[in-house]
Amino acid sequence: MSRKKMAIVSSHSVSCGNAAFTRVLHTSIERSRDGIDTEVIELDLTLLQSIDRGIRSKANDHISDICCRLKEFDCVNIQMEAGLYGTVPRDIVKRFSKLVTANKNTNVTLHSPRLIAPSSSARSAIKKIFFLRLRSGLEELFLASFKSINIKINKKIIRHCIASNSRIIVHTLRAKKQIENLFSYTNVDVHPLKMVDEGHSHDPKTFQNQFTQANLDPNDIHIGMFGYISSYKGHVDALNALQQLPLNFKLLIFGRLHPAALTDGALDPYLSHLIEMVNSREKLKNRVLFLGELDDSDFLDVVSDIDVAWLPYHENGQDGSGIASLCLDLCPRVLCSSSFAFDELLKLVKYNNVMRFDIGNTVELAGKTQMILNRDEPSRPYGGVSRYNVRTQADIYLTELDS
């Protein structure tokens, strides 16, 4: 019996959420079935994300080369996050349209499939400008405009999927329902992001080393935040909540700026604001540590041993969060905001280690942090793993090979 070949088009070796998920997906598919060879066709983000006309032409050639390679495979998965394929909207759509038609057995993972804009965003921005709150109003209007562009891109992407009869994989029932209602297209599967092997065993020495190197007190309560340092992650809310907790509560921020946020010679404004808050407020001094990015293995170990994980995310239109999935599967106590992404995830998987709070309500976040510490620590697994796990996730991606 000949071996089957599957390709995954995505980022892979870089530092980003898509690359981390792709590494997990590649490994889980290889382990799940005999007779399947899985190859990641890595996107060259240096070319694809450039706005220089000459380099954009080279990026188009790069996509054409990938399309030629995809013809050799029995099935193809395209990891679709718009920013992976370009900066200019028409480039993103054009490049995707080539990829999705390169192989007839193609499925597409939509990570941020927002299709309907909240009407309140633009109204709120215009109201602020009317009352002369110009800076915040213009920032909100720009954000609303950016979301509108993403929605237009998503609609075009989905139309190309439909035209090629490509199966779509999303992370929430809400996304599936919107695609079915807006496009009358039912070739859509749902699976929440899964990033941890069943029966995963962590190494406690990893966090012990963090204790030693950072001179942490093991008698303190250690709160962890993970992933890229970005405003929607809610670090400002976290700092404000920390001020309302006893002094033995410490916040450990594991992460870094997203590579796309790096600029020559200028400190990121959001990071600068966080540093100013920590340095200027007495109740925060010596209670906040920026501990940098962790590799995949160390990340799993630290999340497993932190006392509490905070996910104070603001709403940003994403339907899945790898960080949230990892925290909920590994950390015994998780506080997550009322973001739609978390609402939808918890409809699919019932976790017994989580408490929710309203976005931006730092009083509630601080209070529920103390409440969750007073509860008995649940036993693992914290959420049901029989219906959704890395094996069922791998099976979703192999449907074309099974038909």
C-alpha cells in the first residue's frame, strides 16, 4: 500500500501562534496514522509581508512555487491568518486564491473568520470625536476601519473556498453558523484548538529554575500571563487588578512583543506604557516581572505549575486562542474575560478550573482570583478530552484522505 502525502501551508519556524499550532498539528498527524507523510510548506514571511513593490513581486513568485509543489500531495491544508499572506489586502486574496486551487483535495483553517462588524464601534468613535475626544475617537475609528477591511478579506477568502469546494475548518459553532447563514455553504467542520498531548507530563524543574533565577519566594502567589505583549491581551487591566490584591501576589509576564510590532529605534508605545505603570506605582514595584518568551516545552511546564493564569483579553474578533487552550488544559486555576472567543470555547468544552469576569472589570478579576484560590484544586483533565483532543483534531484534517 502506497504512503499518502499531506502538506500544511503555514508559518513554522518563526515565533507566532500559527507556527506553534502548526508544529502541534504536524506532530499529531504523524503520530495518529501509519502510512501518512506530512510536510509543512513554510511561508516566507519576510517576502510575503513586505510592502515594497519589487519584493511583493518576489512574494508572488514564492506563492507560485508553492502551488507547483502542492500538486504532488494527496491532500493539502492551508492555515489561513490574513497577515501570513501579505500586508496589502489584494495581495492576500490573490495569493490565497492561487493556493486554494492548486490541489483539488484542500481544506482551509480559518483562525479569525469575523464576518459581521459590531455596529457600536463606529458609532462610539464618532461620538467621541463629536465631543472633542479626538485622539481616542480617531484611534477607535481607525480600529473599526481595520476590522472592516478584515471582514472584506474574510468574505473574499470564503468565496474562493466555495468556488473550489474546499472544506473549511473553524474553531467555534458561531463561525460555522455564520458561514452557513451568509453563504449557504455547509462544507464546514468545527474543532477547538488543541495544543497538548493527552496524558502530558510536565517537568517541575522548569518552573523551579524560574524561581531560582528570578529570586522568587515560593510562599508568594504567582499569577501568570502568557503570549505576545499586545493591548488586546489586557495587561493594563492586569496591573490595575494586581494593585487590589495583597502584596504577596506577584504577576509574571511570559512573552515578548510580536515581531510585526518591532520598529527601528523606537520603544513600542504599549510596552512603554506598561513599564511606566510598573515603575510609577508603589503598589506594583517589585511585584511584576517580565520573564520573556518560552520555548514550546518550557511553556507547557510553566503553565502547569503557575498558581493562577490570567486571560483578561479584550474583544478582538478572534475565534481561537492557543494560549487559552494551553492554560485551560494545563493550569489548575484560570481567570478568563467575557470575550466571545472564550464564550464559544466553553460551549464546546466544559472546564472545571475556570472562572469568568467582565472585560475590564479589575475589581471582579481581583476578587475572583482570591475566590478561585479558596476552591479545592480540581484533578486533571480539567476539561473533557474524549470529544476534543489532539487525535480528533488530526482526524479532522485527514478527512480528504479518508474519503
